[in-house]
Amino acid sequence: MSPPRISITGIYPEKVSKGKTATITGANFGTDKGSIIIGKETISREDIKEWGENRIDFIVPDFKGKYDVAVLVGTKEVKMRLVDTNDVQKKIEIE
């Protein structure tokens, strides 16, 4: 039996200031905290405020620009890159 399909359905707000909270919505994230990657930077675990099956809240890092967002779940041996239902990464703009 294969694991459930994991997906990102949205990032809110799409335009946000550093230090504010942003939310990733989706499905099947699991309950064990994984990692968030914005551009090429991994968000620190301390900045991930909430990790749930369908929602992740995190503090926006201290840089500017428009970036791809990926979420990694699983163990060191198995990680899954989450993409939206069209297999395109979501973006966030940091002011």
C-alpha cells in the first residue's frame, strides 16, 4: 500500500513581510515536523510554529524577493518534496 498523496494547495499570504507568520495549506503533511525550504534556505525548526496534517505555520525569514517553497517530510532516509496538484512549486514574495 502506497502512502497518501502529499500536496501543497496554497501559501497565505502570498506577499508577506519578514518576521510575520505565513501559512502553507495542503494535505497529508503528517504530524511529525519536517522542513520548509524557501529558495535554497531551510527554515529553522524554531521558526516552524505549527505543523499539522493540513496546515503549517512558520515565521518568514529575513530576506527579500520571490522564492519557491518546498516542504520535506519523512526521515533522513526518505524525504518527499511537496508540490501543488499541478506539480509546480508554490511561491512566496517577501517584502
